[in-house]
Amino acid sequence: MTRFAFWIIILPLAVLIAAFGITNSQLVTVGLGPLTTALELPLYSAILGAVFVGIFVGINLTYPKNL
């Protein structure tokens, strides 16, 4: 039953992420703060990258012993 529930959650989430990536493929310029370097990335990778960095930082601030 646990494996079934896993796929019920993961499969629609994967479809949504794929659809998000397909519809947001325009290039955007991402400035890196005080650095003069700027990256030109697809919009979906900039947004998903920011989400994953936020999740990583949040987990490490919540559970610092897991580092």
C-alpha cells in the first residue's frame, strides 16, 4: 500500500514539473548578487533551482545534526 501511495503522489508531481519545464523554456538572465557574472538560463531551471536551494537550506537549518 505504501508503494501505491508513493506513486499516486510522485507521478502527478512529475507530470506537473515536466509541464512546467516545457511551458517556461524562455531564457532569462540571472545576476549573481555582487558578482559581475550573469548566467543565461531557461526560466524553469532558475525557478526550480531556487526552490531546491531553499528546500536544502530549510532542511539544514531545521535539522543541523543531519549535515
